[in-house]
Amino acid sequence: MQALPFSPSSVRPYTSRTYQVQTDTSTRVRDRTVSNSITTTLRQTHYGRTKHGTAAVFVELLDFQQTDQSPLAVLLKDLNPVNNQLLFEVSAYGDLLAIRNLEEVQEQWRGLRPHIVAKYGRTAEGRAFIEGFEQRLSSDSLLSSFLHKGAYGILFPGVFNPTGPAGAIRWGSSERLMSGFFGSIDLPLKMHTSLTPDSGEPGPSQLHVTGEINDSRFDASGFQALVKQAMDMINFQVVHHLDCREQYDLDNAGWLTAGQQELTFTVDNFYHQYTRHKLKLV
């Protein structure tokens, strides 16, 4: 794809809105549970549409607070300045297509790198993490770290355009891929979207979305092998369950005003993961 014909500094924005996203996560593996509560504040600015029908949306990370103070969680927070200003190209239905200011992102990293290396580069694990982070910044994989993940996942769920217009909704069935959901295993989902009210008349609306595992795309054998390896039991019966529910409120113009995502994934007698994102205007 070609670069956008403008940058945030060269044109006047159409509309900006600020959102706060409350994220609560809990992951239990056997008898060990790890939880985190994250509050993220983002400003989303719409800079118009290209001739191809895509939109330019500039997202600024204004604040980030979390309860988890483990070494990895603190490291990830320290890396936030690298990604605190992102210019996304977004499809008509809100899919993240590309990051269009990669040069600025990489420049942010060059400025932050000495501090990160001095603080975390003393161990082999820290150096390996930093090297992997640098590789993601110079490849297309950077975008995948925002697709259907965290605060960006509820802002851009891919079932409506968060900047309108009204009616830009992906009705009925659609697909979603949550990459690296369980180690190296992706989680492919079939989504179903309904609208209230469904009269087609102008006005505020509410989207209701449910999801189920897409068995035809899910690597069931690979997933079972990972679980059995983790359990150290070759005969362990891998039985998994998924509950995925989402809700989004849109105003008269089709802009997102509130939303909630809840996802629970369990493996009997082994694993339980719960994630909830709740978004509001501030």
C-alpha cells in the first residue's frame, strides 16, 4: 500500500475524541494466577479519507497505569513512549490496515534505546527481548501487536468504523484472528454482529457481537500438543471452552461512544483466562 498523502502535522483534523479504557485480566495456569488492571487514556483524531476509501486515524497514548509491577510488565510500560503516537490507515469497517508513521516510531525508539539497554540489557533475557522488539519495529509484525489487543482492540474491533459515518457496520458474520493467543497458537474466531435498533432509521445505536472458535482454521493438534507438553502428560484430555461477548454504543454520526469486550478461554483442569475491556468517553 502507498503512504497516505498527508501527515497529522500537515492537515487540520476533522474530529478528536478522548477515551479511557479499563482493562482487567486474570490468567490461571494450574494453581498459579496472575492478574492485572490497566487504565489507558487515548486520544483519537480523524484526519479524513483517502481516494481509496480508507481513513487516517491518529491515536495518541495520553496515560497508562497498571497494577502489575512484575519485571516484564514494567518493561512493557517503559516501552510505551515508542508507540505513543501512531497514524493508522483504517478500512471502511475499522480494520487496522497499516501504520503510516513508522519512521517517527523508529526515531522514538532510537532516542529511548540507551535508557532501555542500560536498565534491562544486563541479562541475556533482557537483551533477547530488546533485540526482538527492534526487529518488530522494522517489519510488518508491529501492526499485529495492536490488532485485537488491549485498548486498541476495543477501539478498532473491525465491525464498524470508529469515526463513522453512520451505517458503516459489518453486519452478520465476519472473521477475526487473534495472533499468538496461546503461545505460538493463533485464535481464529467467527463473529456475529447485530444492531439495536435495527430499523435503519438515523439515531444512536448499539452493536451486540458474539464470537466462537473457527474450527476450520484453528490449529487444534498444535494446541493440544502445547497443553500436553505443559502438563507433562501425553494422555491428558484437552477440552477447551470459549465465551466471547462484545457491545458497542455509536452516536448519530456513527462514532464510538462506549464499549465493552469480554473473553473467557478455559482448558479443563489446566488453564483459565479472562479479559475485559471497558471503554468510555472522557
